[in-house]
Amino acid sequence: MTGAEYANLIAAYVARRFGARGVKVYREIRVGKSIIGKNRCIDVFCVCEVTNKAFAIECKFQDSEGTVDEKIPYTLDDLEAMPMAGCIAYAGKGFSAGVLHMLRASTRAAYCLPVADQGDATADTKELDHLLAMHFGWWDLFVGKKKPVSATSATAANGGASTGALDLTDTFLDAPDSPR
């Protein structure tokens, strides 16, 4: 798979997965200058029409050893300097151990390898899904079908009588480090 094919795969996945949430996905959009003064071209540019927020995705696919390793630190620095949110989506088996460690440790990198025509989340897309959800405020993607904890159920679970609200005054006042 070439870098352009990978970027097209990521763009199509994001459009299928999040299009119903008002996200429009574009390829190769010019956005300002890079940290070395060149015109920046974003691989995948996402705009949420509902919130008018944007998110840039730089795509890096490497299935054999090559020069992409040298580009990762620059790309991370350039994303950090860009005055908008964004990340690197990456996949492939050609990254060195050091660069993989850098990518896995970065808050601006997400492993993502959807299959063609995929529109649902999988373990191979979860990291990119999470970064997009955090940026656009789609908290339901994290919560799923879980029910929120209520004050009544929390008090009852602790064996106390419920008044409909939690009273933590005694808990905090009895804590050794609490100011009084």
C-alpha cells in the first residue's frame, strides 16, 4: 500500500464512520506554513459542520524499512506547532522499534488500519476514533450503553439510607490532609 492509498483509506473510513455526525472529510488541503516555512498540505482534513471545528490527520504507512522513520519526529513537531488540532494516523510493519515507541507514547498519534469499506469501530481503528471523539466532544463513543451512576444508587450500594444526594462532607473533613 502506498502512502496515498493509506491516506485515501483513512479518509474513507472517517467519512463513513463520522459523516452522520456532520463531519466532512477532504484530502490534501493546504493549511498555513510548516515549522520550516513550507506550505503545509494536510493529508486528511476533517470539518464538523455542527461545531465548525476542524481536525488534521497526517497519514504514515510503512510496510518495509524506509525513510518514514526520519519523518515521524518532524511530523510530530509540526503537528504540535500547528495552531489547530491534529494527529498522525499510522500503520504498517516497517517502523523501527524506536519510532514505534515514539508513536505509541505520543498523544498526537493513533494506530489505525481499517479495511476497505469499513464504517464501524474495531480494535484497529479505536485509537483514531478516540482522538476524534475527544476533539469533537463525542462522549457517547466512550460511554457506549453504560448507565450513569446516580447519587441514589451510589448511596444504596454503600449500605446507607438515600436522601437522593450524596453527602461527602464527613468524608472530606475526616481526611488527614483536608483544610478545615
